[in-house]
Amino acid sequence: MDRMKPMDPITATPEWLALARHFETVRDRHLRDLFAEDPRRGETMTLEAADLFLDYSKQRITAETVPLLVAVAERAGLRRRIDAMFNGEKINVTEDRAVLHVALRAPEDAVIEVDGANVVPEVHAVLRKMASFAERVRDGSWTGYTGRRIRTVINIGIGGSDLGPAMAYEALKDSSLREMDFRFVSNVDGTDLFEAVHPLDPAETLFIVSSKTFTTLETLTNARTARGWLLNSSHGLGDEAAVAKHFVAVSTNESEVRNFGIDPANMFEFWDWVGGRYSMDSAIGLSLMIAIGKNHFREMLDGFHAIDEHFRTAPLERNMPVLMGMLGVWYGDLFGAETQAVLPYSQHLVRFPDYLQQLEMESNGKRVRLDGSPVEMQTGPTVWGTPGTSGQHAYYQLLHQGTKLIPADFIGFLAPSHEVGQHHDLLMANLFAQTEALAFGRTHEEVEAEGVPAWLAPHKEMPGNRPTNTILAPALTPRTLGELVALYEHRVFTMGTIWGIDSFDQWGVELGKALAQRIVPELQATDEPDLRHDSSTNALIRRYRSARER
Ligand code: F6P
């Protein structure tokens, strides 16, 4: 897409207007009636992709809705844009970059070109380098400076250089080397690093400094403090030479890695065509590969690739990420929903909603289109959630009886991660019960028929008609985790295409970073600084300085 060419708003197209007219006929329909009219709805409104099964029958749609949504997607050029991504075109226009996370999981014989050069061989070369290092750490042949084997790996990174491996490590703990410990430090709050290293022995600790740019304040601050801890003469190793055995880097920026003091031989490379929040399959996944081993890591990449192929080739109306993306547009732009809940019924997916927050909100939290004109519709939702069933006893009340419409994705696994008593049956019964209750609720009549007094009945009535997806996979494995993440990546892509935005930049995070850099010396100055912020910010800085006796 030419970045300067003015774009026609999707909302002015006949396809969108047809969808909007259709919406008027559907908005007040209840799922109770839609299910009563079509008894097979629960079997037909389903889709399979690789190992994933999607039941979208509890969505507020009719048989006409999907073709109308697909017509909008076609009008927005989704097919062309998918091809552009897979062909290495520079679809991240504001940064003039290709967007090729799909190349990170492509098989070795694939050809994916950026500026005329096939990137797949270098992807596999780095995977081999990672695998060789990971195996040496796992089998103990990579030792620390004093010859002891590494027992704890600490990934220092933030955002996309933290959330992917942190989320996947939790998800795949059952596939990990349990005798090693893996920790993830991201926050510049010194507590994060302090708590991570506090009980550890530096001689057995390996730090992986992960940063695409290698200039990120939090990561470099944490990495410097970690180096101080390692070299500290009272409890640490006391010799600069130890850094080479206890620090490795993952980055696109070799010169900054060298400046930090890490030998480029111990650097694992990736490329500017990998966005931070799309980088867990690159060398950013090194900590994860050490945890789960190269074979499980490959299985995860194969899962990603299976969904990439589905997204690239399946017809749009049977394309799972496309359908989920278009349902996101349906609720956000027609029903006016502002948030999207993602509710995994697996404790191992405890970090999955955090991961999706960056993926969706940093990608689609945009207000102008590729041509710089305002998007005159709602863009990315606020994404949130926690593993079931804990949330049921906290915030589900609002999902069931609150005044807000919150579409929710329920994710479950047919086989448990841990076969413990009847836990899994109870877990899955709750998942199925929640989507049933959200869809069908309990009518006033049903409540009264139970003998509830008239004054209490409105409080006990459940309106229902709350839309959900149910996503099921056979089990949580490296492969199905890869499939799930790719599913959401391509859902994000689909929605960004409809809105005509750049889902791959993140300019909105820059101002806060720049202002913080300006405020740091004002907090630390020994003389009273000349504060030129607004009155609130000035007063807050003075209050802090005074508490710190500056
Ligand atoms: O500040 C946002 C961001 O740039 C994210 O997009 C990125 O994932 C994160 O910071 C970390 O960046 P880096 O890997 O360059 O340290």
C-alpha cells in the first residue's frame, strides 16, 4: 500500500453499509431465539484449523453475517495484504520495514525474500546457534566462570523481549527441564531484579539480555545492575572476565551489545523485520529454548507455521483468524464493545492475557490510518483476562449482569496438563457452563417459576445474550501453544487491515520515554532544578525530591 495515497474509509463502502443495515436486524435478536430457530447451529457454526477447534455459534450473528463480514474484509483488501506480508513487502510503512515473523517459523526449504534476499537460511542458522548453546547449558557443558554448571537463567528484557518467553515458559513448564530455574526481569523497579537474584549463587546464574534495540532504559539499567551483582567482590565473582561466561545478548544491534561489554560471539541475532511483540520465535526465545529444548521449540514453531499456512490459504469465510478478527470488528464497531476478555481455562496460560495485551493493544491501539487521516471508527479493544475458574469468583458477575457488552474468548484443552482426581472435569464443566449461562441466561419467568418473590426476581434474572467464542485444543503442548499465538497474531492483522492502520509501529510509547529522560536529572539534581512542566508535574517532582531530601 502506498503510504501517501489517500485511502477511502471502509465505512463509506457498499459492503460496510450492507453490514451496517444487517446489524440493525440482528442487534436486538437474542441467542435463545437464534438457537431455537436453528437446532444445528451449535454444530454448523464451528471451524477447525490445524489442532484448534472454534465454536462461534454463541456469537450474536445469523447465517447472513459471516458472508457480509467477509465482503468487508475483501473490500479492505485483506487477501492482498496477507500476500504482501508473506511476500516481504514493507507493510510497516511508518518504519519502512517488512513484517516477517512468519519467516521465523518457516521450514528450511521455504523462500521468503526481503529486498531480494531469502531470509530463511539466516533464520535457520540462528536457530542452530541457539540450539547448540541451549543444549550446552542444559547438559552442563556450558559452565560459569568458576566451572560450575548453570542452574538459573534470567532473561532481562521488556515488552516483546520479555512477555513471549515469560508467557511460553509458564505455558510449557511441563516440557521444561525442571531441575533448572528460569526467571524473567522486566520492570525498572529495582525490586524486580532484587527478588530475581536475591537467593541465587552468581557462579550458577546466566543472564540473557534481550533487547531488539539494546537501548531500552529498563533493560540496560537492569543488565548493568545484574553485572554489578555478578562482579560484586563480597558475594560475586569479582573479575570482569566472568561476564563472558554469565552474560549473553539477544539483539539486532551488535555495536551496542559490544559497548555493553558482551562478546558478539555470545550474541544471538535477529532482524529489523521482526517486530518486538512478534519476536518470541526469534532468538528472543533463547531462554525458552534452554527451558524446553530445541525439539520442543521446533514443535512450537511448527504449530505457528500450521496456522500461518491456514491463514495464508484458507478461504476467508473458513479462515479462523479472519473470522475472529471480523467478529472483533463486528462487536467493536457495530455493537460498540470496548473490551475483549480472553479467559484461558488452563493455569499454565496465566501470562497469556498479558502477552495478548501487548500483541493487540500495541499493534492496534492506533488513531490514524496508513495515509495519516483519522480512523473514524473504534480501533483495538482493551484486552484482559485471567485463567478460569478464579475469575468466576471475582469479576464474572459483571460479565453476566453488568451493563457492558464484553465479548469473551474461552480457551480450553480436552486433556489436562495434570491428571489430578476429577479436577479437569470440574474445570471444563465450568468453562462450558459459563458460555451457556452467558448466552442463555435465566429469564424472569424461569426465576419466578422457582418461587423467587417478585421483588427479588429482577436481581436473580440473567439477561444472557453475551457473546463468546469457545476455542478447544487437544492438549496444551508446544505445538498448540504456537497455534494459539499465531491465531491471535493474525486476528490482530485482520482487524488492523479493516481499520487501515499500521499494526506494526508503536509511536505512542515514545513521548513518555522522552519525558522520563528529562525528569530523571530533575529528580537527582543536588541544586533546586528549574522545573518547567505543568503545575501538577512540577508539584509531584518537588514532593518526591523533598521526601528524598534533595
Ligand atoms: O516501548 C515499546 C517497545 O519498543 C516494544 O515495542 C518492545 O517490545 C519493547 O519496547 C522492548 O524493546 P527492545 O526489545 O528494543 O528493548
